[in-house]
Amino acid sequence: MSDRTQAFLEGGPDDLPERIVPIPPSGTDVKIEFRGGYEHFKATPRHADTRSGRLLVYEWWERTEFPG
């Protein structure tokens, strides 16, 4: 069974605290605040079997840093 409210994050920093996160209501990219910036993840057509069920995979694609 697939859960459409959570995503599995693939890639990005190895020490990211969570790999299973809520999907934004708008269906946009997932943006995670981490170490003075944001890690950005885009939806893929793939799914992963996780401890929380079968989830849509979001793949890391960039990091942006906070100004200053």
C-alpha cells in the first residue's frame, strides 16, 4: 500500500536527521532546513519500500544557503 502523505528522501547529506518526511500539500518540492541552509528534493516516478510503507522517492538536487 502506498502512503501519499509522506516521501522518502534520497541523496543529499549523509547525516540528514530524517529520510521520511511529509509531502507539502501543494505537491511542490520538499525543502529541508539543515545546517544554515536548505536541502532541496524533487519528486521522482520511483517508490521505495520503507518502514512506513511504500513511499514516493524525492531525490536531492541542490542546496541553498541562508544569507549572511
